[in-house]
Amino acid sequence: MEYHEHIALRAALEWQIEAGVIDALGEEPVDRYAVQLEARAAPKPEARVKAPAAPVEMPKVDPVVVAQQSAAQAGDLAALEQALSAFEHCELKMGARNLVFSDGSPDARVMIIGEAPGRDEDRQGKPFVGRAGQLLDKMLAAIGLNRAESVYITNVLPWRPPQNRDPKPDEIAMMRPFVQRHVELVAPELVVLMGNISCDAGLGRRGITRLRGHWTEAYGKPALPMFHPAYLLRQPQMKREAWADLLEIRARLG
Ligand code: URA
């Protein structure tokens, strides 16, 4: 464009603005509605070349496999407790105050495996410290055992289930590798499976009324299923059977 043309065009534009022109119109009318509809219908240039993005696949983890790997790496009881506290796949952990790992002597010949912490255990971070635990202490004392020296106590679940509900099958399954490793590290002579949840985890079956009093094997050790002390508090007439089972343990220890 020549310099004088540029001056002339600019002067014309200024004159139009001065005269109140606010829109730039072309020679031909344009149907803007039709233009908009066409634009919507036409695929965007980049959509034509790019394939639709595939949904991002999050790698699925199996909590049981994670638990197996984590438990297998624990070389001692402190490491196992640490592995449990680092395990993020059990939702019970969210609602619990404390991890309840164990109590008693790791050198004990008898390892007692209970179900899960209740309110008192959750508060104190120790297994069997509530009413059921006090009864358990009395039962043990009746055959000359005590928690400080001659038994080691843990639970299938280290976290209290909300409102003491029964643990779910997947919760039991993901804790089982930790219990297995726990038994390997303590290496007791025998294990006592206290109640149905403990039988479920250790034997893969429930039915404590039929299972109790019969020696079996769990976690690679001789195992005796027994009534849970909480059940004995509700059904004191069953203490006869519990006494018979305690005598079985006494006899086995020699
Ligand atoms: N019942 C259990 O099975 N374990 C506990 O620690 C307390 C109550």
C-alpha cells in the first residue's frame, strides 16, 4: 500500500468513527446463526487428527498380595508391627485410635490369637484388656499360665471394627499373611484359636461349637480352637467346655 493510500484510508476510518459507526459490515449480509450451527457441527481440526484419549488405567493392587509381600519382608516383631502400621489397604485403620499388635512374652510356648480389638483395647493399644481379657487372664491362671511370662497374645485384626462389627471376609484375608508371619516370628509350640473369626482366619472355616476342643493345625503349628471369652461371659454354662480345653493345653505342654 502506498503511503498516501494509507493516510486516506485512516482518514476515512476516523471520519466513520466520528459519524457514529460502531460495526464493521461487509458488502454481503452474513447469516451468523447458520455460521454458528455449521461451526458446531464441524469437528474441531485437532479432534480429526487425534484419537480420543483412552481412560487412564490405575494399576489395580491386590491387598492380599501387598500384605504377603510386606509381611514376608518383616525380619522381626518390631518390623512386622511397622509393616502393619504402614499397610494402607484396610479401611478399619481409618476409624481406629490405635494399632493393637500384641501383649505377653514373645518367648512363650503358647500363642493366643483372638478376633479384633474392642473399645478398651483400641484405647490402650493392647489386646484383651477389657472384660473378656480379664476372664482370659483368669482362665490362663487356672492352668498356671500368665500373660507376662508364659503366653503371647495377638488378634487377627489389629484395628477395632466400628461398633465391634464382625470383620469382613476381605479384611480377614488381607490380615492373614500378617498373622502367618506373626506366628513364624514368635514360633510358639502351639496356638489357641479364640472364637470363630480366629478359626476362619487360621483354618478357613467357622463352627466353633464343633471345632472347639479338637486339635488341628493352623499357621503350621498345632492349634486348639476354643470358645472366645466374650462368648463365655454371655454363656457362662459353656465354661465347662472351656475348662476341658484349658486342661488339654496344660496336658500338651507337659
Ligand atoms: N476380643 C478379642 O478377640 N480380642 C481382643 O483384643 C479383645 C476382645
